[in-house]
Amino acid sequence: MSTPVLVAVDGSESAREAVVWAAAEARRRSTWLHVVTVYPWPVTGYPDTIATGSQLLAALRGQAEATLRETVETTGESAPDLLVRTTALEGDVVANLRTASQDAAVLVLGSRGLGGFAGMLLGSTAVALAAHGSCPVVVVRGEATGSRVVVGVDGGTTDDPALAFAFEHAAATGGAVVAAHAWTDTVLDAAYTAGYAALDWGLLAKNADALLTARVAPWRVKFPEVPVHLVVARARPTRLLLEQAADAALVVVGSRGRGGFTGLVLGSTSQALIRHSPCPVAVVRADAD
């Protein structure tokens, strides 16, 4: 069978929004949807006077199966012709989803969760999945108000995977690509404030324009039907991407970079996008662990 779109659910409203997005993505890719839920086991510190271990396990498993049934019903309403398969897993959320992502085209998550997914995207779980998952990770948040796909370009190794994801999505949805490059960073700022006012900002801007144009050029050739807009700014990467995402359908970034996007997944830029982006966020890795 073709590689599926994988979506993690937990019964929350955010997860239902992720399912709708994932179902649409599966249809765009002409593939099937794999719905996974994870319940924690073993559970420590639970008093046996309330329920035995076997009773608790049965209850958790039953809740997981009910969540999957509800998800299938939701999917049937939005995509009745889509093939959907479900899996309930027990154990650690990150470990299970990392393993499941090895056989997926993309992993889709909601921005808020319940139960085993509580706080998932505000802490280490989302960072771990985005940094070490075996496929692109999409965090469904905010609202897709337009058709533009914004992609961050920094000259690093993840530029091409991120651009590929952005152009393919734009081509499938009839949207345009906005390639954004922020050419200032803390190193240049520190040099300027330390007294190196002779920095040639004009030359830096010219080089930034050339870098972005060169990075995007092959994808313009491969997807001639996709309109492309280049945005180069002396700005912080987070601010630039959030500004461009204001009326976008999706914002795409690489998981690691250099320059303005250094340490993207492990630093403040990714955290800001996950918490504040007005539209879904896709994090694309250059390779798999």
C-alpha cells in the first residue's frame, strides 16, 4: 500500500481539527489515513483500592478504542471516500509516535491535548517529534485563512526538503509559495552594537537576495504553475515568519538551520511558531534518525 498520512488523536477538539487537516492531506496525496492514539502504561502511583491494575488497563484501552471510533466517524463526515485505519498503542507517547512515523508520509498533531497528550506541543514531546521523527511533522493550530504557503529559507541543509514540501503542498492546493529569508541575526546585531558600525548592510542585503533567489530557482523550474513571492528582510526569523503567516494556509520550516534559523527546533523560533502561528506549521527534517 501507499505510505499513509499519520494523525495522533486523544479525543480533544484540537485533535479533531488535526484529523480534518490530515484527512484532506491524505486525499491530496491519494493515500490512506492512519489514526493512532496512545494511552500510558504502566501507570505508577495509582491506588489499588480504587481499581486493580488489570481494571485500569482495560479502562484505558476502552477509552482509547472509543476515541478511535469517534475519530472514524468524524473522518467519515469530512472524507467519506477515504480509507481509514486505526491503531491503539500503549506506553510512551514520543516513542510510539516516533516508531509509527517511520512508515508515514507526514505526522499530524493538534496544538492542544488531553490525557497522554496534555501539554504535548508546549513541551518536550513536540520538540522530540519534530527533531527526531522520521517524517515531516505538521502542528494544526490557528486557522488557514488563505492559500499561501510560507516557507523559511536560511541557506542550511533543510532548505530543499522544506521547499519541496511547500511547493508540493501549494501545487496540490492551488496556492502560491512565499519564500522568506531573514538575513540578520544575533551575531550581526552584537557586532553592530559592539561598535562595528562599518558593517556593509547593503552588501549583506544583496547577498541575502542572491541566496534566496538561488535556493528557490530549481523549485520554480520544477513547479512552473506555482506563483512564487520572495521576501528578504533584515529581521528576526520568528517575527518575519509570523508576519508572513498572518494570511497563510501553512508555514513550513526546516528542523535545523544556520544563520537566522539556527537551532530552529530546539530554540525559540520553533517554540514561537508552535505557540503563536496563526496557521498550521510544518517542520521538515533533512534526514531521518
